[in-house]
Amino acid sequence: MGLLTYAAITIGAGGAVALTPVVLGAVGFTAAGIAANSIAASMMASAATASGGGVLAGSTVAVLQSAGAAGLATSTTAVVAGVGGAVGWLTSAAAAVLI
């Protein structure tokens, strides 16, 4: 792997970790709860309807709200960084093919 590939992996991993809390907040998963009239509120309404009135523990909505309220756990941060690094590597590999 070349220097640009390592740079793409590092930027992808770091960017994913840095942007995840920003994205969670932007879609409505905040420290104060789910924001009214947001994507998160729509997801919560759909999840509650599907489960008969409540949001199930461990569901996608519950996990995202937990991350939005308390931040990412160390294990989750590692997963997010791994996915970001993989996207960086794939982007680098695709760019190498095009060049």
C-alpha cells in the first residue's frame, strides 16, 4: 500500500469517528432526547407503531438515541473507525483504478 492509501484510511477512520456525533445530532438524536419533527422522531413513531406502542430496548432507534445522548462507547467507536477506514481504503483503491 502506498502513502495515499494510508492517508485515505486514516482520514476515513478519523472522519467517521468525528462526524458520527454530528450526524446523530443533525437527524435528531440529541443529549436532551429525540428532537421534535426530526428524522429521529419519524423513526421513533414508526418503531412504536410496529411494536404496539413502545420502542423496544436494543432496537435501532434505542441504540441511536443512546449514542446521541451519551456518546459512543469505546467498542462502538472502534467499529465506526473500522468502517470509516474501510471506506477510505475502498475510495483509495477506486481512485487508483481510475488514474
